[in-house]
Amino acid sequence: MNPRPFSNWQRWTTDVPQMGPADHDRLRRHLIASGIVIVLGTARFSRADFIRTLTAAGEVQNGTGTTLSKEDLPPPPFAIDDTSIYERQGVLTSIALATSRRRGFVLVFENAADFRAFAIGAYIANQQVIILEFPAD
């Protein structure tokens, strides 16, 4: 049975003061497990620092609590900041490569309209996606 499109999507509306270490850890685990994070909006913090925190290669442990060897580690997540300024086909190629290699990634859009205009939802409809929306000031 094929998964229903968009059934694995979650939406968080938050701001940095509301995001604690547990939220950051959950997002990191999601990315390491080849998930996708879509960031919508402009947060009141350094977006570059936030992205660097989420995509940093770090220590990963398996179910037994032991650290995995470097050879067994999944490729580190990557991010495309300000995604809408890039050529759409190039972004789609990056998405295809990342999903085929089970590599998590972050796409950043200034607002939901930019994300919709980019029309990439169909390409990631069956993936594990968290939409992280920062409300306008």
C-alpha cells in the first residue's frame, strides 16, 4: 500500500523564545533520519546560526546507545537558505539527489506564498516533512 501524499507532514508555528533544546533536538533527529524541514518566515534571530545548528554533523547513536562509526553515519543534512532565489530545476535536482541518498535537508522561504509559488510540494509529498513557520512580527 502506498502512503497517502502529505500524510507524513507536520506543521509547527513557533518563535525562537518558544523553541527549547528539546525542539532543536527533535528537528536534528528528524533531519538525520532523512527528514525535510521547510522554514517559512523570518525569525527574530540569526537564521544562519539556526541552520548551522540543525545541519551540523554531530555524534549519532544507534538504538543501543553506542556511537556509530563514521562509515555508518548518514550524510549530514544540508540547507538551501533563501530557496526562492535559486533556479527551480536546480533545487528539484538537489531534492531528488538528497531523497535518493536518504539525506535530510532544510529549505528556507521568506513566506508561505514563496513556497507555494515554487511548486515543490508534489516532489516531497511522500516524505517526512516538518514545516516550521515563524509568524510575522
